[in-house]
Amino acid sequence: MRSIIKKLATVVAVVFAVSMPLHAAENPKVKTAMEALKKELNDLGAPKLEGDNLFFGSAKINGNFAVVDAIKTKNGGATATVFVKKGGNYVRISTNVMKGEARAIGTPLDPTGPAKAAIDQGKAFYGIVDILGKLYDTGYEPIKTPKGETIGIYYVGYSME
């Protein structure tokens, strides 16, 4: 029964997101938090991938929660995550999104969701999505190397529950 309710909630969220006018999908609060996340990370230096480790300048992001926690504090409770590209998927390496009592480190971005489809095309995605069973108003943008290769994802969102 619980999985049926979750699926129904996802369908309703997708229908709602698709039927919303374009400006509603681009929530200014989400855009502001996204710009803050990108600035905090890019002020550390250019992004680069070393194995499964993502760096901005010399700062290793894997397991470092300082930036995502600062985004939450400075942006009215925004959730923030940094994903690293691993094969054809993206995995959370720094997040303030919780799974139970722990940070959702190591959990993948939904491989069939609209955010991944947009990122795979090198584009941003803004809209309503289900994250670990909860609805969020979100923004996802690709993290690109100076040469333009997508190596990760910036994410911010606000719970709708």
C-alpha cells in the first residue's frame, strides 16, 4: 500500500509540475540558493575529478558538509547536495538531505527521473521531484570542468511537505 501511495504522489507531482506555468517551475528561492551553492564551491577553485573524488580547487568535496550546511543555514532551510558522476549515474557525496537519521551519502540520483535526463544533455532542471519519498521544489545544474565535461551535479531544493 505504501508503494502505491508513493507512486501516486509521484504521478501527481509530475502532472502538477508539467501543468505549472514556466515561471512557477523556476522558483526564485530555488534559483537564489543554487547561485549561493555554485558561488561557495566555485570560490574554492575549478572543479576536477580524481577517481571518485570531486574537488573544487584543492578542497575535496566527498564527505565535506561545510558548504551544504552553510547553504541550509543561509537560505531558509534549503537542502543542498553535490553529486559526482560515477559511470552513467550520479551519487551523493556531500548533502544535508537525510535518509532516516543519517545523511543520504552514497545514494544515487533517480536514473529515470527528469533531472538526470536534463543533466545528461548538459542542461539544468528545475521542478518538483520525489527525493527519497518526499516532494521537493528543486534545481539541478551540471558541474562542468573548464573543458566542458560534466563531472557532477549541483542540487538545491525546498521540501514541499
